[in-house]
Amino acid sequence: MAQEITDKPEMKIIGKGAHSIVYIDPTNPNIIIKQNNSVSGDRGYLKRQQAGYETIERIKKSGYATGVQLPTVIETNEQDEVQTIKEQRISGQTFDDDGKLWDSLTENQKNNIAKQMATFLVAMHSAGEIRPAEKSIKTIFDKSKLHNSATDIINAYEGAMPQRLANKLLDAEQYLESTDVSDEFHVLTHKDLRVNNLMFDQETGQLSVLDFEMAGTDNIYRDFVAYASSSSMPWDYTRRVIAEYNAIQPRKYPLKINPEKVQNMLLYAIAHECSRNVTHEQNEQIPDEEKQKFFQDLITRINRLTGLDIATDNIKVFKKGISQLTQQGNTQISSAKNNNDITEKSRRKQ
């Protein structure tokens, strides 16, 4: 079996993920080599990457300006279990989960990035078939084995979720289930526009979009709510991109992205992503202090990525223990836990 590449002097690793390792070509610093991580046993890596390059070509032929810099493949190779790809190296740095790079940029740089991304999204969304979506984007979570609703997510934490976050989550679910889907279309999407797949060159001001292996036809809102939603760009970035996107009128279809829908979808997606593998048995073994820190970090992240500004001042109740949390008026979560049902009447009481 092929062994995982190690960071040897002649092969400088610049990126490593669950499915691949990226390093600089030792013979040419302007070329990167992407190799499947053979330890993960991912045999479909090369096929997905090749499909991604085909998607890039479709975008380039859409008739619209691409706006951003896109990867250029040089060659692909497969030998035994080792699958490798050579690409032209793109200058710049990827964004970070904490938003530090984004926050360090000037207003002009931020606006320029938003314009580049909006231009790219119009080109990509126009590069394939466009048809109305029959269901809300929320249905992407319906296949979860553990949690298919806001109540399930709340229950996963055994009543430990802060009340204000639980209320916001329930409100987001109700909004997404009742909102009009006439602005939702199935188009060609990237699906994974998160921080790791966006690169910015501060010297040239150029934004680049990477890794198209997940690209395909999906709900248009998928490009505003990334597959790995917890690693989304800050809300300040998202709102600027939406504003720029809505200002462009594509020839094929007039479309507006609803920022309120994106906010609610991001909240729901992040909460679901963080709880989808949590079982009641696992939850019972986590100390109160760890849960307190978890929710502090989670709310901070949600506020940064959604702009919803959920208050965190009630997190301190964890110091008195989870059993007393429900005794202090958290009836909404208690009702969800005991009855597995949240009615509109119980919502209004809060």
C-alpha cells in the first residue's frame, strides 16, 4: 500500500486535508502537486478532481466574466494507489476560520473581493441548466441519521443549550419551513465556498476559488451556505457578496438572494453540523464546564458568520449545573426534551 507523504525538505507540504495532500513541485516552485491521501482509502479522488476541472471549463465557457482566478490543471496521473495532479500554483493565502485575514483588509479590498465573487457566482450559475427548486434548501438535512429538526438538535444536548440560542434555532427552522421557495433554483454550484477554498493575493487584489471536486447541480443557496458551514466566511463578507450579486442582472434569469434566508440557513446549518454526531450517551459524559465553553465558542462563531448577534450573557448559568438550568425558566428546552415537540403556543410563552 502507498504510504502517506511526509514533509521532506525536497517536498514542502503546503496543505493537508482528509482526502489529499498538497505540496510544491520540487522541480518547479510555480507548480503544486495534489496527491490523494492513501491512508484514507479514497479511491475516487482523481475522478472527482477531473470532474471539477470539467466544471471549471464550463464556467469559462458560460459567456460571462469569471471574476476570480481558477485552478489550471497541467496533468493527472494514477499509479497503484497513488493519484496525483499537477496544477499551476496560485499566489496568495487562504482565509482563516477566525476571520483575521478578512478583518485586516481595507474597505476597498473587501468591496473588490465581493465584486469578484459575485461575478464568479453569476458565471457559474449561468453555466448549466437552470430550473426551479421544488423544496427548500433546508431539506439537505433531512437525511441525517440523528437529527432532522431543531428539536432533535436541542435534545442532543440534554437541555444544556442556552435558551436564547435554542429560541433562535427554533425560529430559524420555522422561517425556513414557511418561507417562499420561488427564489430557489437548481443551478451549477461549487457547494463548498468556505475559508479553505478561497485564496486572496493582497499584492494584486486577486481572489481565487479552489477545489471544485464537490461541484454540481444543487440549490443556488448552496453557494451562500457552504457544505462545511462552520468554516464559512464572516457575515460581513457574505452580506457584501449578496448585495453585489443581487445588483447583477444575468441574461438567463433575474434572481435575488434573500439575506435573511441565508442568515437563518447558516444558523441552522452550523447548529446541525456541530450536533449531527452527538448522542445522548456521549452528552451525559461531558462535564458542565466543557459544555459551557462549547456553547460560548459556538455562539461566538454563529454571531460572526450570520450577523444575528445572539446574546451570550446567560451562558453563566452553567456554573450552577445543567439540572438547575431548566429549573430557572428554560421551559422551551424542557418541553422539547420531555415531549419531543415544540408548539407555537409554547414559543409565544417565551
